[in-house]
Amino acid sequence: MSTKPHTELDSEPKVAVTLVVLTFIGVGLGYATSIFAARALGPIGFEQYAVAVATLGVMSSIAEMGVGKNALKVLPGYEVSGEYSLASGYWRYGLVTLLVVSGGLSASVIGWSFFSQGVATSKPLAVAMLFLPFAAFSGVGIDFVMANRVAVGGAVIARVIVPGITLVLLAVAGFVGMDVSVSTMVVMYGSGAVVGAILAITVFISSSPKQYFSTKPSYHFRSWLRYCIYFAMSALFATALFRISVLVMEALPVEAMEVAHLAAALDTGCLILLLAKSTDKLFQPQMSIVLAEADWETGMKIRTKRYYLIGSACAAFLLVIWLFGKRILSLYGEEFQDAYSALLFVSIGASAWTFFSLSPIFLHYRGMSVYVLIVTAAANVVLLAATAWLGVNYGAKGAGMAFGGVLATTIMLFYFRSRAELRRLAKLGNKEQYLSGL
């Protein structure tokens, strides 16, 4: 049974383009907020604000416990298979998990900050932690909205409304001549998470089948917890993979300018990853439905459309980097043009990851999360060693070479493994095998 007509696939390219646009709008709003906050708080105040907000972001990712990422896998499958009791149980399971974990983390960090730093110094961080449950509910709620295939609605909340609330509040404070303290700025930032959580929960309820809330819930605690932990660890390892290069270079006996060159190359070359981030949640629920219904013909159509869309964008991005990379780097300063070679390697690796970004997610959906975690962890180790070796000998260029090579190799391992699994499934044509693992 399919609750969503497959004709809606025809609109996916337009939706994907919309998601990309919304992602870049979100980046612009966040950048503008940082600029205005820095001007309002000054260097010392802005540093305290940045630490508090960064801590909130990290703690929020931990507090989410993979609940939202797993929802993108299980909820579409439950809906098309009519397993409404499990869908009813899952959102309740997610609610309790978020309340317990976010509440515990919030109290722990507040207590630690007051104990180790004192009341005055720890106040901005403590204020940020008060918003931790809202930040966690906002992030997971948006994933639940995406699981209901309300992709644009979820993206508008995440990319426009949440960062936009902070910017609007800051603009109003400036207009009325309000003296903005660090803690006040943190409250403005947290207000976006509050509004985001409320809107995400509202949209999820309105877009869900009535049976999600009227059916008696049933639970698969062990399976849900296992996959939630897998998704959380996978996100952690992937984040490390994209950030470890600069940390390694800072620890090496290389000139500070080489580290700065690498940072600029990574910031610029990894912009293409926004494309994967903004479109993957559009295709993940469809992937779940294809697996649940064993509808390989539709699956191939989705994959072809995605390859055309993402492939064209990656090719255009690489062309821009090749032709105008030095000019783009000069925005950081004329001396940053020397990072051009590193930028080329980083861009190639990041583009490869973007093109095949659904491969590790597919493997998660097929119960191969341990394989994904092992490969990603090994990639971090290899990248660390390769950056240490090539970075010392060739500076930013060598580190960029290591980053691009490891990233491309890792994602290709996921691609070939997922392609083999897809072929095996197509031969079996058995959807019960997938449904039993939800």
C-alpha cells in the first residue's frame, strides 16, 4: 500500500533546487547574524557568545541521539506498510528519549560550568544550555517533518525561520537602541530554536496520518535504540572526517600560513557538501518507501534523477573552482591564492562525496551500519596519518591531497558496496526482508 503517489517524483528536481536555494539562504542569514553579533558584543563578548552557541550545537547533536535520522528510515516504511502502531510508538519513544537525554545533558553542563568557572563566567553557557531541549526538539522535529515528505516545509523552518528569528530580534534590539549583552544574544539565538521546535512539531502533527496518534502504540526498543546509536555515531565520525585535517595541521611543525591556507581551501571546497545536506533528506524517505515496497523500477528513476541533478551541480562547481578558484581565495586575502592547489584536491573529494552521499545512508537502511562505522573510523585514521605525512612535506597542498584522496576513496567504497547490495535485493524481490528490520 502506498500513501504517496509516485507521480510526486516528477516534482523532486524542482523541490531539490528549492532546498539548495533555501540552504544558501540559511548560510547567508547565519553569516549576517555572526557579523551583527560581533559588532554588538565586541571581540571578547563575541568569543563568549561563540563558545556558548558552539557548545549548544554540539550538545544538541548528542542529545538528538540519532532519533531524527532513524525516523527518516522507519516512518515512511511504517506508513506504506500500514504499521501505524509502530509509527505511534516511535514518536513516543523519540519524545521520551529527547526529554531524558537533553534534560540530563543540560543539567550536567550547567552544573559543571558553575562549579569550574564561577557564576559570572559561566552565565552565557548556562543560558545556552537552558535552550538545549528546544534545540534538540527542533532538529529532530524537522527530521520528522522530512520523514513525512514535507521537504520544503522542513527546510523553511531549518534554513529560514530558525536563523531568521535571531537576526530579526537582533535587528529590533539595534533599532530600539537596546544594549545587547552576551547572555541576551544567547537568548536571541535560543529563541530561534524555540520557534523551530514549536513549528516542526506542529507541521509533523498536521502532516501525519491520524493513525499515528489514534492507534495503540507498539515498540521495537532494541532495534530503534541500536539504529539510533548507529546514526549518531556515524554523524560523529563523518563530522570528524571533515574537520580533522586542520586539527592535525595545527599540531604539525608547519608554518601557520599553511594551516590558514588549508582552512580556506576546506571552507571553500566543502561548500558543495551543502548540496548533499540540503537534498539527501528529500530522497531518504523515498528510499525507505522503495525498499519497503521492493519497487526497484521507481528506485532506479529516483537514482537517475538525483544523479542528473547532483552530477550537473558538482560539475558546475568544479568548473567554477578550476576557473575562478584563485579569485575566490583572494577574498580571504591576496596571500591565500597559494591555497589553489589544495582547493582543487579538496573540491574533487567533496564533490565525489556529494555525488554518492546516499550510499552510506542506503547501507544504514539495509542493516550494514557496523560496516559504515568501521569504514568511516578507518578513514579518519588514514586521513590523520596521510595529513601528517603529506602536510609536513608539502604543506596545505599535501593536506588537501590527503583530504581529497581519502574522502573520494571512502565514498567509493560505500558506493560499490551499496550497488552490490541493491543488485542482490533486486534479484530477491522480497520486501518482507526489509520490513522485518524496521
